[in-house]
Amino acid sequence: MSSKPVNVFVTRRLPKAVESRMQELFDVTLNTQDIPLAPEELAKAMETADVLVPTITDRIDAKLLAHAGPQLRLIANYGAGFDHIDVASAQQRGITVSSTPGVLAEDTADMAMALILSVPRRIPEGVRIMQSGNWEGWSPTALMGHRIAGKRLGILGMGHVGQAVARRAKVFGLDLHYHDRGRLHPEIEEGLGVHYWESLDQMLARIDILTIHVPHTPSTFHLMNARRLKLMKPTAYVVNTARGEVIDENALTRMLRGGELGGAGLDVYEHGHDVNPRLMQLPNVMLLPHMSSSTEEGRLDMGEKVILNIKTFEDGHRPPDRVVAGML
């Protein structure tokens, strides 16, 4: 690479410490408005930047990549997930893609556990009552929820996040079950105290709470469709801190409205921030604004990974967190 600092275009505002370090190392252009860029704005940036640093709000598809100038050689994604980037098309154009894996598992697991605790105990309803000023005092039958100790927790996806959730849930006395396309080593299963189900359908019929930790891929799109949701107990709860597209949101909403499920705790949605308004009206649902990974520590760790990937690439080496098409 040239001794001249690489030109880096960052599509959203990042933590100040991350931006300052980038400005020390590279020739950086920031999106000071912190508003998702329109496709034409992204295309213009890709015509001149050596490195693009997008986030999940930027859809980098084949059509957009066609606008990339010959100097664009790295897309250093600020985020672990990269389903918003057409990695195969980027590779065909000689553009390397990197991400920031492994730094958000604990933060995401914390939030999943918070939802697992909150929804069965009807905490969202209690908060709304207090904020409305309508609390009339304690009553033996008011807001009776369900204890989670002894309940069966089904973990869909047993990667870093799924295992982190299992470690937390074990302490709360949950009976742990999981499904994944590959089984864990027996020693890991024993250490986590989890039971493996080869059949997702069979697991769903037997659990009390489902927590989802799989990426969005063609094979996981609507993995939790109407048929599978109907396999669950009418008292069961669904928690999703992974990707909204994994659940058929309309089917989930219909079943919650019809009393076919006990409740849901969601941090991600099928259509981004365009949430089904009927879902937002339900009392047995806790909705969060995609904040599972939102910790200062996690965001700084992500920034450090982005900088390392860019610096390594600038020095003529393969970025340590390079993404290859078909990895998911």
C-alpha cells in the first residue's frame, strides 16, 4: 500500500474515542449528521474512498457496489453481522470485507437474559402502570406472572451468544435445551448443562421459553414461521435479540393477539425500525429499540477491531476479521 494515509469514509457517527483514533491514523471523512445515507450518497462515497466503514443501516448490494471506484479495496464493517453486505459481489470486484466478531456476545446475552426475566414476570406492564400514575396499591392477585426457575429454555443457535445465555440461565435454575445445525462437543454440553435436540420442531413443542441466536441467512429467513410458532405451548414466550427476519413477524403478532403464545421480548424486527403497529399495542410484549449490543465497552471494542482491520490491510496484510462469502 502507499505511504499516504488511506482515505476512510465512515457512514455513521461512532464513539468519540474511536473517531479520534481513526483521525490520527487515517484520512477520515465522517457523517456528522449521523443520519443513514441514501443509496446515492453511499455510491458517491464509494467512488472516492479507499475504505468504507458501514453499519447495519447501510445496504451494500451488487447495484451499489457497481459504483465503487477502483481504489475501494476494503469494506470494514462496524458490526458483527454482515448480511447487509453482498460479500460475494464485493469479492468479485476485488474488495475485501471485514467485520467485528466476538466482542458483543456477553452484552447481547445480558439483554436476552433481561428479556427472559422481564416478560414472564410482566415487568413491562408494571412499568406502564407506574408511569401512568394508575397504581392503586398492592393486591394478592395483581400482575401475577410466572417464575422461570424450573422452566424449559430452548436456545436456538448455540454460538458465542447462545452459550453465554446458557451460562446465565443455568444460574437462574432454568432447564436448558438447544438446537443448532451442529452439535457441541460433549464436554461443552456437560459444562453448560444443556440438552441437544436434533429436531427443532420437537424442541419447540417442549419448551416454555425460546431465545433466538442465529444469523439472518436464506436458510434462517422465517425459520420461526407460523407452522413452527404453532408447535409451541400457548403459554410459551419468544425472545429475539438476533435478527428480526428469523421470525415471521405477522404470524407472531397474530398468535400473540389470539392468545396462542404467552408473550414475547423483542429487540429486533423483520422490517428494521418499521415495527408492526399491532405488535406495539400488546400488553404481553416487551419491545426494545435494537439495543442489545449498546454498551460503551462493546462499541469501543468494535471500533478497535475496525481500526485493526484497516491498519492491517493498509500494511498489506489480510485483515484478521476478513469475511468470506458463504461464511454464515
